[in-house]
Amino acid sequence: MKKSKVDIKEYSDVWVIGELIDGNISPVTLQLINVGKKLANKLNKNTIVVIVGYGEKDRVTKLLNYGVDKVLYIEHKILRNFNVMGYTEAIYKLIEERKPEIVLFGATSMARDIAPRLAAKLDTGLTSDCIKLDIDERDGKLLRTKQGLGGNLITTTICPRNRPQMSTLIPNIYRPANYNEKIFGQVEIINPEILCEDYKVKFIKKIPLEDKKVNLADAKIIVSGGRGLGEPSGFKLIRQLADTLGGIVGASRAAVEAGWIDSRHQVGKTGTIVRPDLYIACGISGAFQHQSGIYDSKCIIAINKDPYAPIFKICDFGIVGDLYEVIPALIEEINKKQQRYFDNFP
Amino acid sequence: MRRIIVCIKQVPETDKIGIKQEKGTLIRENIENIMNPYDKNALEEALIIKDKFDAEVIVITMGPPQAVDVLKEAISMGADEGVLINDEAFSGSDTLATSKVLAAAINKIADYSIIFCGQKAIDGGTAQVGPQIAELLNLPQVTNVKDIKIKGNKLEIVKATEDGAYLLETETPILLTTTTEINNPRSPTMMGINKAYGENGNKRISILSGKDLNINPKEVGLEGSPTNIYDFCMSKKSKTSEMIEGNKAKEKASILINKLSELNYI
Ligand SMILES: Cc1cc2nc3c(=O)[nH]c(=O)nc-3n(C[C@H](O)[C@H](O)[C@H](O)COP(=O)(O)OP(=O)(O)OC[C@H]3O[C@@H](n4cnc5c(N)ncnc54)[C@H](O)[C@@H]3O)c2cc1C
Ligand SMILES: Cc1cc2nc3c(=O)[nH]c(=O)nc-3n(C[C@H](O)[C@H](O)[C@H](O)COP(=O)(O)OP(=O)(O)OC[C@H]3O[C@@H](n4cnc5c(N)ncnc54)[C@H](O)[C@@H]3O)c2cc1C
């Protein structure tokens, strides 16, 4: 599939592959538009949003209110529900025809399935899960920055010879684009010829999350327990603190391996990488594999009886002490605070 | 279910990993290498199917000669054969170049029902290789699989996503990537260890080079990779940790909660 030499001058414009969730524009799409416009301004090119779907023209038109130059709406019955092969082929054909310089996705389930396939089909480079996107002022190339090696390394990649330059962006890092009454762009509807449907993968049904409380990746507050709990019932106390704060329960791998808690709760390099506002580590030593899953937390609190535990080197606030004394005291203090808040309510 | 191919990557363990200044590729010398932990779930799922349906499990890895270790480990866990894909020309490959090599090897092995990949590698960690192999082989894929039931020649698959799971029905051949929830990987058995490291152990391993796979060296490795590393830095956060001092747990708790409340965290 190797293309003969790519003429990179033929490629222009910044594309954002948008997503509708139950018919609504997804938040990450608006964040991508904001980033896309910044990049396009630096390059003096247009920002174009691409949406794939069926029967959503009205909703798609609203995207023009976010200051984009054009919306390309790929519409086909087969594309009403997401399917990997159909979406990949639809976007692929349009890219081959229109030749965008940059193609951006949100780092969502959909993008994880189709962005790598698209890059392979187009014989170009992809950097997923970026935390920053910029233009190299010297030569106009896209600089794609992400974390690597479990958070230990910040890497910037380029795609110097192939086009388009592709990337997925982690949600909630950039602000959404501003809404504007005035519009200047337009919607162009693309009706692709019959596409290959993912006939081999049939959608049967959606299974709702059984336990919403294990969505660690999006949690704002996480309270985690480790081997320092000493016994499985320790997680009752951890859950109590989590409930008091409206947070969810995490765990170290040692606690998971001890069989004290389900592996869905595991935080770290081989568990979930988390980025809450508040992370409270109780009885966790702070092994490198655990640390690398929590680096991006805004505030890390460590409770450990060993003053030399490595977790104290990366926390914002540390308490040396027995977690079985400290946690109940914390719960009591939080309850007091909340009580005071309600008491002051007129 | 005839033949199941599992892609396994050898990855460096510990945090001593660095990057070669001149080339922007990883330094892997003097670092202990292990089987990518996520690939153990992929292998386990293949072995579960093997146990039930008597399928053949072939594990493949692209890497330096010492990557044969992960193949042997996989055989000691129950895999039948291992294929090491090794060539100087492959070093510095990005995900697309890696996927081209793996896809070529899979094509050569042929006759597969399922190709398994792990969720991601703990070093590069792009999770791009699975879907790219599927694209290059023109196969359907399901990523992040957390349950598989085999019913005749149909597979019932549960796929995990951010907002719940999806129940899907598929046929083979297909490429699947597994999550860590799907199973608990088994340990090597005595019989397996004999099979892998015993007298005839090496007979279970074959080695393929770029030439064996008809790969144009210009399409792989550093030169053939569309993505290049441009810049990197270590991201050690230089945090100043504040230790909460106080006499009793109660006092410390009160100081901490006040601080968190001032900072609007609670
Ligand atoms: C390939 C690989 C991948 C891994 N991935 C992960 C991962 O994703 N996530 C992960 O967490 N780990 C991971 N690990 C494991 C990691 O190396 C550590 O073994 C693990 O994180 C340790 O868990 P812990 O901190 O709970 O236990 P320990 O290291 O045993 O620490 C327990 C701590 O509790 C403290 N303590 C004991 N009693 C009390 C008490 N009463 N009050 C307060 N403190 C107390 C002790 O001082 C100690 O610091 C991985 C390992 C490998 C090899
Ligand atoms: C810090 C860093 C950043 C990088 N950034 C990028 C980037 O942005 N874009 C890019 O294209 N490349 C990038 N690379 C290169 C990429 O990591 C390598 O191409 C690597 O060989 C394969 O990708 P991965 O480790 O991300 O694997 P993943 O795609 O995460 O691996 C998924 C699965 O594929 C299988 N697999 C992967 N590699 C092998 C193998 N060698 N043998 C057998 N099975 C395998 C395993 O089943 C594995 O679980 C980066 C590398 C590093 C170290």
C-alpha cells in the first residue's frame, strides 16, 4: 500500500473528526475545534469539522456556531450506528479526495478503533493520546506531544514525510471553542457510494455499566487502598471515606492481587491511569508502577505509617500515621465541615 | 477454531528506561525485559479456547534475539509454537512499520481463526498495533474485549467502552484485543517448562527475517516509519510535599481538611 512519494504541498486544511453522542455534539469535539482553529490560524488554513452519521443534519449545522469554516457531513444509512469498517472507509475516501494536512480526533473509544486503521490505510503516522498539539514555527509541521512510558516521559513526535498528520487528543485538556451567533461557514453533505458494512461484527445490545463507581478514568475524587489495609474489610473504611467525599474507590495492585477487591479498581501502569482533582492513597507505598498511574492528579494525599514510604515524595500533602486512626478522623472532620455548611444555610 | 495467533511484545521493566539521544529510539540494554503484562491476558484467552476446542496456539513477537524469552515463557504457559521475527532493519519501527511486519508474518503463518493482541504495550503504549494489523489484513476487529463466548462458529463478545459495554456477535477470522478484566493469566506448568526449555524446546521456535517475509527494508525500521520522535524529556514532577504535623490523628485530620477546603478540593 506504500504510496509513491507524497507531495506534501498538495495537502492543506485542518480537519477535526467530530462525534455526536445520542445526537448531541460531544464535548471533546468542541475542544478539538478550539485546538484545530489555533493550528489552522498559525498555518493560515481552514478549520473543517467532519461528522459521520445519518439523519442528523440539524444538529450538525449547529457546529457552524463554533467558528469553523466548513462542516463536511458524511451521511449514509449504513453509518447510522458506529461501525469500524464503514466509518474508516467513509473518512478514508474523503481524505484521499480532499487531502487535509492535519486530521484530529478525540481520544475516545471510536477513535481508538478507527484512527489507527485510517493511518494504516493512508500509510501515514498517528500519535494517540496527545496532551498538547502545536505547529513548528520553522517549517509548519504538527508537533504532537504525549506522555510515554507510563507517565515518565514526555514525547513529541512529528510526521515529516507522510500526509495527513494524524493525532488523537485526550479530552478535557483544552477548553471548548466559544459559541457564536454569527456564522460564516457552511455544511456540505457527502453521500458516499455504498460502503463496506461491518457485516461480520453485529451489534446486539448495550450493557449499561453495572457499577458506575468504577469509572476511575473520569473520577474527580479517588480514595485508594493498598496492602497497608492488612485485610479485605479495610476497603469498607476506604469506601466510607470515598462516599463521604463523593468519590470512588481505587486500589493498588497488591490489594487486587490479595483478592481484597476487583481488578477494575486497580490504579497504575497496568490498571487505570487516573487524573482526578483529589487522589488519596491509603496504605500504599508508592511503587513506580502505581505512581505512574497518578501523576496527573491535581492534588495527591498520602496516608502511610512509614515516614520513608516513596509515596511521600510525590504527594502534595502527607500524613504519617495508622490509616485506621487517620481515616475515621478525616471522615469525622469532613462531616463536621459539611454540617457547618448546612447550619449556615438560611 | 483451528489456529489462534497471539502477538506478544517484550517490554522493559523498571523505570530505568531512557532514549538514545542521536536517534530518538529506546535504550534497552542492561534493563530487565519481561512479557508485556497485557499480553498475558491475550495469551490466557487463547489458551482457554485451546483447552476447550483443541485449537493450536502460535505466539509471535517482533524484537531482538532475546525476545525469544517471551515466546518460551508463553510455551511454558501452554502455547504450542513461537515465532521470533527479527531483523536489524526493523529497529526503530513505529506502529505502522511494526504492524506491517507482524501482518506479513501472520499472512505467512496463515489459516488462523483469531488473532489476539494485548490492550496496549506498557512501553510504547499506543494501542495502535492491533487495529493496524487488522486493517493491513483487511480483517474486522473488536478492541477492549472483556468476555468471549464461543457458540458454534459464532463468537459472542463483550466490548468495554467509556460509557458501558457492548454485546457483539462476530465470526472468524477476526482480530481481538483483550482487557485485563477478561481473565486471570495462568502460571507456567512443569510440563510446559519442559516443553519450552527442555531438550526439544528450540524446535518449537522458528525465526523469520525481513527476507523470509519479503519485506522491503525501506518500508520498515526508522527509515520506513512515518512517525519520528522529535523531542522528549523526563517528566519527574518536582513537587514539594507538605507533611501535616500534629499530635494526634484527629489534629492532623483537621489541619488537612481545612487546607483542602481552602483549596476548594472539598
Ligand atoms: C509489570 C508490573 C506492573 C505493575 N502494575 C501495577 C499497577 O498498575 N498498579 C499498582 O498499584 N501496582 C502495580 N505493580 C505492583 C507494584 O510494583 C507494587 O508491588 C504495588 O503497587 C504495591 O502495592 P502497595 O503499595 O499496596 O503495597 P506495599 O508496597 O506492600 O505497601 C504497603 C504500604 O502500606 C503501609 N502500611 C502498612 N500498614 C499501614 C497502616 N496500618 N496504616 C498506614 N499505612 C500502612 C506500609 O508502610 C507500606 O508503605 C506492578 C508490578 C509489576 C511488576
Ligand atoms: C515514548 C514512545 C512514544 C512513541 N510514540 C509513537 C507514536 O506516536 N506513533 C507511533 O506510530 N509509534 C510510536 N512509538 C513507537 C511504538 O511504540 C513502536 O512502534 C512499538 O514497536 C509498537 O507500538 P506500541 O508499543 O505502542 O504497542 P501497542 O500498540 O500499545 O501494542 C498493542 C499490542 O500489539 C502487540 N504488539 C505490539 N508490538 C509488538 C511486537 N513488537 N511484537 C509482537 N506483538 C506486538 C501486542 O499484542 C500489544 O499488546 C513510540 C514509542 C515510544 C517509546
